[in-house]
Amino acid sequence: MVLATDPYVWGTGRRKTSVARVRLKAGSGRFLVNDRPVDEFFTTPDTQKTVRQPLTVTESLGSYDVWVNVVGGGITGQSGAVSLGLARALKIDNPNLEPLLREHGLLTRDSRMIERKKYGLRKARRATQFSKR
């Protein structure tokens, strides 16, 4: 339950096996992921772009302070989870942004997960090599 006196807006994002809890507050544009600056945590340009996309689409790049706690998965899954959590938090803070965020596909949860390994196979679908003779 969120109290009415809480100055923060919370959003949860998930992607593959990553979970990101995003906390948002009106401020100067500080962006921390696991207590590190966002550019230090996400080092590749594509993950940095993915993480900042909700802010750039809504033209609010310098108007919010963002704190993120992300666990699980790899770098790409974590960046997708942060993006979804940030978009959800922005939607809660300003409901007028929802059509814009939805138009860019930022509020859609990517449900693709790794398929489990099946017995008798080497991986989820990969069987052992067949030998005729």
C-alpha cells in the first residue's frame, strides 16, 4: 500500500528472469541503478538507449530523479526490465502520458522466457545426433 505522503512513485518491470523496482521523484535528472550511475551500470550504447527510452519519448529526461534496484538475468533483460518499470512509474505519475508510452510499445510486457529443458533431449528442443549406421 502506498501512502499519500510518499513523494515517490513506484513501478515494477520484468523481462526474461530480471526484475526491476523503479522509484521515481520529481528532481534534477539523477539516474542510479543499484547505487551506481546508469552509464556505469549499463555500459553498451543499446542498453543505455533502452533504459532511457521512456524518458526521451515523454521529453522528461532532466525532470525526474530515478532510483532502480534490478536483480536477475543478464544485461539485456535487466535493461528491458528497467525500461518497463520506468514507463509504468511515469504512467502512474502522469496518466496523460499513457497513450504516448503505449504508442512506442513501452508499456507492453515482453513475455518471452527461456523454454525449459525436456528429458531425453540435450536442450529444450535439441536432440542427440542421429546415426544411421
